Amino acid sequence: MSTDLPPGVQPERTALAWRRTSLALAAGSLVAGRVAEPLTGPLIWVVAVLGAVAALGLARAGSRRAARWATVIGHEPEPVPGPGGRTLALCAGGVLLIGVVALALVLA
């Protein structure tokens, strides 16, 4: 039994994972705006909309990353550099920022 996957399967799964992550970020931002509005006032909607915009950017970056990986996998004879870690670093920084804001809201 062969374990070789058809070319392009992993980039497709990666693109779907980035899409799910961006959907979760958008939904979480909008739900947080709805839930936190009585506690923080209408200013929370600015943060919620920024989260939704960040989710759109994350979805676009994830699609570009998956396309880049598909190109890397398709060029077996010639090595092609893969995508860098900038998207992952920005995502991690965004999650850290969300955590700090959430902690500030809990402590306030």
C-alpha cells in the first residue's frame, strides 16, 4: 500500500486550515463585540471590526502561502524557496495582542 499523496493535497489542506482560522477569527471578533458591548460601550466595535479586517488579511495571506507551497512542491527538479514565516509571526503577534486586550478587559 502506497502512502504517496497526489501532488497538491497538502497545500489544499493548508489553505483550508488558514481559511478556517480566519473564519474563526472573524466570527470570534464579531461575537466578542456583541457580548462585550454592554461592558465596554460602542468602542468595542472598533476592535471587532479590526479583528474582522485582520481575518480577511489572514485568509488572503493563507491563500497566497498555499499557492506558494503548491509551486514549491511542483518544482521537484529545481529547488524553490518556500514561503517565509512572516504570516505565522503576524498571526502569533495578533493572538498575543488579543490575549493582552482580553486580560485587560477581565482585570478592568
